Amino acid sequence: MPPKHHSMNGIEIIKQYIDRVIHGDGKCHGMKVLLLDEVTTQIVASVYSQTEIMNQQVYLVSNITSPSLSSGGSHLKAVCFVRPTPSSIEAIGKELEQSRFAEYHIFVSGILSTGLLRTLAQHDTSEKVVQVQEFYADFVPINEDLWTLHMSRSSLAMTVAAGTSWAPKHALQYERNLQGLQSMLLAMKQQPTCIRYAAHSACAEELAQDLHDAIQNDDIFHFRTPSSSKGGLHVLILDRRDDPVTPLLSQWTYQAMVHELLGLNNHRVLLKGAPNVSKDLEEVVLSSTQDDFFRTNRHRNFGELGEAIQTMLKDYQKHTAQHSVENLNTIEEMQAFMDKFPELRSRSHTVSKHVAIMGELARLVEVCSLMDVSQFEQQLACTDDHTAHWRELLDKLQSRTIKMADKLRLGLLFALRYEVSGNIHMVQQAMSKGGVPADFVNLVPVMLRYGGVKSRGPGLFGDGDHVNLVSKMTKSFMTSVQGVENVYAQHVPLLMETLHALIKGKLSSRTYPVVPGSSGGVPDQVLLFVVGGITYEEGTKIAEYNEQQTKLPSGGIPVVLAGTTVHNSTSFLEELKLTSL
């Protein structure tokens, strides 16, 4: 369920901006060409399919730097939507010099500097630019309450380099995070009353301070606070390295599972090479804005998903039986069938797509022994039992049915859990003996330098300031007495404990300081931003939290989770290799 507050529904926010862009904010009528850069292409695609765009009097969608634009159309109008970067503005400048279209409507996804605006003016020698506007659509809304900047490859390296002599190497990535955060606030039309950050993270602290300074120094952020608002919007900036466990875990909800096992990038899933998959299903789109079944079931677990797909299949079979060609006896029935045919074909593709994805997920769970692996992962993440865990780790590392990537994840989880009490050298030896390649084994010390006890903030294994010892013991006792409802879903990301402490007004100001000039208290709304990236598991937990909040008489305290990128274990470990730790 999307958050109750309309201004916090990222998909609606971006849709409204894109609608205005396509129609030139009401000033561009008739056929037009839509020119985008690499990032804005992803932003537009997050809320609209190409077909939906084309149905709005758009003749062509193209990259602003694409050579396919060699022949323009003097009668066509051009709508440009790009990030306010020197390279994108320069590309528009070159387009203006060639002057291939009747007029130009230019929209940028963030704050446009005076220098870049001057660059545009200098290139507009034909005076064809009708308007230049800032529309703050500088992030990708994957779900209503899950937003990302889609920055891959260097998000962890940036956070590690912060506060060191290596920081200038990552200045562009840092600036992108700051601009993305600014855009989110401007899109929400909210000025935060409080900005806080994870004290252990130099990157989070710098980002929080720079965000605060930007708000103070630019009137554009000064929105009127509603009279009904008491605590206002709180922004809490966290760091991925405070919780390196969550990205390492197997996932069992639909959206998270697809990303972990198949990869879910720009709403696309590659099934090429999977057995028994037809050619038209080798690459499929999985988007909550274009697929009702996915939107309804994206947070359901594997068992519930199987039942939902069976129900959908039965409904489809029943529906097609009613519209069978053999039942057509009159011209009217034939016409009605032809009218229904596009819908039937679309429904057929949707059913085939989800059956194919589910089939491949089930196959991978089986061949990779993931149920066995996941159960042990959950134990490592949630319980403390060194002797039993060491015995089981050795057993798993020697197993021939467990894949190398999964052995690596288990070794890393064990090392994080028992960094102080365990013998890390023995863990590495056991991994090598189990056939884990040397470059994988070498990631163990890298992981500990990245997210070990000396590098991360408190709280990961229940040792945080905001984790009450009595409640921790009670929780542990109740779990052991009652058993766990789902052994594959015991883990709760650290981020959720931090959030619950924040909304109760109990978040430690020592561990999560308030930027000077901000006010504390209990928020009305929360924006959580994680430098270094977020996960779909965290996204699911936030969605469940927001769902519960909507049932409260007050409407609750809605939360948006945002981050540099969305990790699965593969992307997380690939980026870890690039940190130079």
C-alpha cells in the first residue's frame, strides 16, 4: 500500500512531473520528439511504458546524444528532459546549434546553476527555446515508498572514502547523492524540521550537513508547513556499512527474490538461458505501474505467491473457455471477441510471464539448496551459538550441493557474527578447503574492514543504544518458547529498529546526532536515506510498516525509504571488491 500522504507517493509524484514534461507544461501541443539522457530515461521508464508515452502525441523517444537523431523534423517540436549536468546541457547546446526542430521545451530534473543556464542561452542562436524549467524528478520510484538514485558500481567506495584523502575521487558520486536528496525534498514539497545522521559514518554526516546548508541558503526549499503538522518531516541519513548483513541474505518475497536470484534492473528480468522458457519471455518487464498482479503480490512470500499464481491461472483458463472461438455463432459474438482479443492476449502474456518467473525461481531454490542455506543464514543473523554454528558452517562448506557464491555468503555472515570470538583465519581455511576460490576467501577481511565492529555503528547484533536489554531477552525467550512462524523470515533489518526508536522519540542523539539548527521530537513523516544502497527486504518491511500505519485513526507516520542504489548480494559483493579496503 502506498503511504497515505499523497506527497510521499513517489510514483504519483514522478508521474505528475512526466505528464507535465510530455505536454511542455501545457505549452507544447501536437506531435513532438522526447529527448532524454541516460538517467532521465530510467526515471521516465519507471512510471510509463514506451507505448504509453507514444500514445501522448510523442513521435519519437530518443537519447539526446543519439546519432539516430541525424534527421530532424522542422515541423516537430522537441521536449528535452535531462539532469542538470554539464554533459547533458552541452548535448542540448549542440542540438540547439543544429536547430532541427521547430521549438524546444527544456526541463531539468534538479536545480539548474546560473552557469549552465548561460550555456543554454549562448547556444540558442535561433531563439527557438520556448521555456526552461526545473522539475524535481531526479530519482527512480521503484515502489510508492521505495526510491533509488540507481547509482551502481561505486556507492560503497564513496562511503568508505568519505573523510579521507580518497574522497575527491568520488566527488561526482557524492554530489549525485546530495542532488538526489534535494530533489526528493523538493518533489515532496517539504522542508524537513529535523535532519539526523549515523554518527559512525563520515559520509552520512557530511551529507546531512551539506543538505542542511543547502536548505538554509536557498529559498526554494522554504515551503509553508501545514498548521496540522507538529513534528514535521524528519530526514535520517544512514550508511549501508552499519548493516552489512541484510544484503547477504537469501530472500523469500517476490520482488526481493527476483532481484536476488535473477536480477531486477530497470524493471527488467532476464530469463534467457533458463530451461523451458519461450523466446518471447527471455526478457520480461516486472513493474508495479504496468502489472497489477505484480503490484498486488510483490511483497508476498514464496508460498503465498505460488497460491496466487495458481489462482490467476485458473481464472485465466476459465476466462478463455468463455471466449473460445468454438463458441462464436453470430457476427456480433465474433466482433465482441475481436474487441476483447487485445485484452486476452495481454492477459495471456501476463500469466505466461509470472508462471515462467515462478518456475525459474523454484528451479533455482531446488538446485542451489536454498531452503537449507537460508535457514542457516537466518540462524547466523538472529542467534548466537558459536559451537553449533561452526559445526554447521563446516558441514555446509563441504557440501557438494551448495554453490560457491552461497558458501561465500555463509562464510561472511559467520565472520561478521563471530568476528571477536571466532578464529577468522580458521574460517578462511575452511572456506578454501570447501573449494571456495581465493578471491572469494579474500573478501572476508575486506568485509570486516568495511562492516566489522570497528567500522560500523552499534545495533547490528542487538547491541545498540536503542535496543532495550529486557525487551531483547523477552523477545529471545518468546521466540524459543513459541517457535518462529517462518524460519526463513526471522531476520529484521537494523534499519527497522532504528525507525521504531525514531518514531517513538527514543533514538539516541549520541549514535544518531541532530544537525545543529534542526529540532528533534517525534516526526509526522520520515525520509530514510541510506548511502551505499538499500535492499528489497528493507523495502518490504517499510511497505508492511506503512500498511499498518494507514489503519491507525491518525493515519500514522508514513515513511519513505530511499538510497543510492538497490543491492542484491551479487551487486553488494561486487562493490565491496572496489572499495580498496
